[in-house]
Amino acid sequence: METYVLSCCSTMDLSKAWAEEHGVNLIYAKYYLGEEEFLDDFYASLPQEKLFSRMLSGEKSRTTQINTEDYVESFRKFLSVGKDIFHICLSSGVSGTFNSCHIARDILLEEFPERKIEIVDSLMASSGYGLLVDKAYALKQEGLSIDALKKEVEKWRSRLHAYFFTSDLRFFIQGGRVSKAAGFIGGILKICPVLMITGEGTLKPIEKARGKKQAIENVLSKMEKAGYLPSEPCFLSHSACLEDAKRLEEAIQERFKPSGRIEIFDIGGSIACHTGPGTVAAFFFGKEKA
């Protein structure tokens, strides 16, 4: 029987407990405040409120991609006991980790030529990335081979959508994830920029909402147009604005009456370095993207 391990990075923003419960290999990203390094470990190393307090006080945050050596070390322990690897990466549109992972694969396949290492670019971030990992786990439980799983995960990836809003694009712009020219600066007249993750896995501002109520309505409208599948899970992420995420959840429940579960997660440290506080995101499966 084919034996392989499902693997992902901590930027999938679900939880360490989720990964342990589902037997998913977890590789930790890192981020920096000033020159101080922290593991992106679901706020075990640095509580979320301390991260945002330091960012808002002007301390510079930055992220670093998971390096090739980290992937090699993590994967080798499974390959050495005869297990293949199925790894899902953070979007190549926002990080270079996908390239680092491929370099690690090439190194390890020279050492273990009889093994397989399959890598999928999630083209997502935060719990949208986590939602694809969650789907991969469910499909793996159905007994799919590693090759069949890759085909199915890539199909579901093409149906995975992300829309979100924020009260301030300052940190998106500082981190280079949104350009000043493309960005709508929030905070003036209570403007909430609404953004999406494109099919290439990059961030794109698409609308300006007058306040959070209108922003939530805009997200619901986008979900409807994207053909949200209410029988499938929907994951919501937030950065220190749980009440806003709960309001979005209630609005989704009221509008769509979903049978699939809706879960709310914190945006983890690495992604939060680029969002700052005040971001709410909806990740869901819908129609295949054009």
C-alpha cells in the first residue's frame, strides 16, 4: 500500500492542534520585529496583541521565506523510513517558499531516488491555504494515491476563492503586498478597502466600501457571484477583530443557509505582519475560476 505524508507550512493558520490531530507535518515559518526573530507558531512565541502593539508603535516587521534547509530537514525524516511527501505551499504570489521547497525536493530525490515528493502551490494564504490543506486531508482519507490526490487538490484549488476587507492598507503597502498606486487608503471617512486573492495567488484591491457593514455586504455579493458552495466548508480569518469575523459569519449563515461548516481562525504572525490589525477574510469553494 502506498504510504505518504501530508505536509504544509504554519502559514496555513489553522492550529498546531489541528495538524497533530490530522497527522499533518507542519513546517514553521519565521518573522521579525526589528532584529528579533519569532517562529510563526500560532502565537505561542509572541502573543498576537504584543505583535500588533509593537507594529502600531512603529516597530518594523518583516517576514522570511522558509529556507531549503528547513524543508530538507523536515522531509528527510519521512523519506528515510519509506514514506513519500505531499506538500502544499503558501502562495507563490506572496512568498518564495514554493521555490525553496522545489530546491529541497531536487536535493532529496538525489538522496532518495525511489521516493516521491509532490508539491502543490496553494495560490492562497492564511486559512484559505488551510482550507485547501483541509480538503487534501479529506481526500487522502478516501484512500487516494499521491498522484490522484495531486490532481484532485489542483481541481479544488481552481474553485477556491478569497475576499477580504480591512480598515487600513498601511501594512499591506509597507510589506509590498499591495502597491500604493493600486491601493485604496482606508481610515479616511471610514473607508474599508475590499480585496481578493487572484488566480495567480496575488492580492488585488477591487472596491472601496463605506464602513464595515457595507464591506460585509460586498463580500457576500462576491461570494454569490463566485458560486459559493454552501455544502462545503468556509473558513474565515481575522486579525484582532473577532467580532467583525462573527458578524460576517452571521451574515453568511443568514444569506446562504450553509450546511457546510464555517470556522473562524486568527491570521497568524507571518501574514499578520502584512495585514496589521483589522482584516477579515472569507475563503470558500465556488465556481471554477476563469
